[in-house]
Amino acid sequence: MQTPPFISEIKTNIIALFDENHLTFPPKIEEEINNYLKLSDEKLNKWHILYQEGMLSLDEVEWLVISQRELITLQVLKDAGLNQTKINELQNSILKIILKTILIRI
């Protein structure tokens, strides 16, 4: 399956999120985000299509995206000693970016 076009938009928005939080976006974080997106792109595309066709509700898409939270470990930030609360906030913000990007594409 071809990578959905909104994947690059998600990555751009995640980089902006790091900038807004005054965090650097080192190659290891980029690699982790790329791995997550690579693992999830088919699912995200499928959910987008099902939502677009009315086969999934907004709540269902949101639940599905949130279920992927554990795949975004941000281990590099943990290793660098960033507060777990801040890491959780970043994970939640990344999921919101993904959800918003999927829904905006309708």
C-alpha cells in the first residue's frame, strides 16, 4: 500500500510541536517518529478511509488513534532525562496532531 499523503503533513506538524515546546528534534527522535509512522501508515490510512465513508465515527477514530499511544515511546527523551509528565504531554499532542490531520483530510 502506498504511504498516505498526510503522513508527511503529520511529521511536519510534529516537528513544529517540538519547536513550540523549545525542544530539539534530534535524528534519534526523527527516527522514532518515522518508525511509528511507518508502522502505522496503513492503519491511519484505513481509518481515514473508513471515517470518510461514514463507517467509523469520530469517537471510534479517536479511540483507534489513542490506542496507538504506546508505540510512541519517545525513549530518547526519557534517556535524556525529560520529565515523564512532559513526555506524556508530547505523546498526547502527537496523537492530537495525527487525529486532526486524518479528520481534516475529509
